[in-house]
Amino acid sequence: LKLSCPSSGRPPPGGRETCAMSKDALGDLRAALEERDEKKWLEAVARGEKEGYDGDQIAEALEEIIAQNPVGCHRFMEELHRPPQAMSVLNVGQEADEWELQVHYSEDLIKGALETTWNVYPRVPHEDPWADNVDKAHCEVVGSGGVTLKASGLASRF
């Protein structure tokens, strides 16, 4: 692991004592991920962001831990950082023709609904993407006349 000071991006000139707090943030991230400690993880993430670490630096610091149990580590991070539900207000684009406003299933609305659905879908890989126990997403579109569309059991197959 190569450490660099977040402010300069270079190795600390005086050795690790100069950027000791930064090293602790990365160390705490590794320890929290290894222990699956939610509180410690969230504190370390906040400290890492405050100290200016970017996603690449954090990913590099966690690479060894993730390699030991990729699915477990990704599931832990997904559960903490990805909301289980989402709601979005969607509108047909202003450049839409009059007839597009009259259709029951507008392309803009379907596209927006599915995009919102996939934004909360866990991105944890499965050994068998066709297995019954893979994560599934559900989508419901509600319009002025009530429920317009329901899609349930959506799953990623890659």
C-alpha cells in the first residue's frame, strides 16, 4: 500500500508520522470491512472523505481485504450505502408531442421508472445469475389514475 497525503497526493515528506491521521483512516476502513463493523465503517468513510481520499485510493487500500471475500465485502458495503427503496417523480419531457402525452405507457416514464429501480438494485455478483435466490427489484408506476404499471421480480442476469 502506497500512502499519500490527500492535500498534495505525494508521499509524506517526514514519513508516516506526517500523515498519521490519514493512515489511520485507511487502516480503520480495512479493519471495519474485515470485521463487518457498521459503525466503525461509516466513521472511517466519513473521515476518509474529510481527509480528501478519492474512490481510487480507498479501493486500492481495500483491495486485499475484498480479494479474500469479494461477495461478502460487496454485500456489506451495498447494504450500508445503497437505499433499499426509492421514489421518483417523473414527467414526460417538454419536447414531447401531444400524442405522447395521451399514451398509457410513455417511453420517458418507463425509462425513468426502470432507471430508478436499477439505482437501488444491489450490484453484488452471484455465482448463478439464473438462481431463484438472486436479488430482485420491484417497480410500481403510479399516475393520476392510480397504479399504471407494476413490474416485479426484475433481476440482473450478468
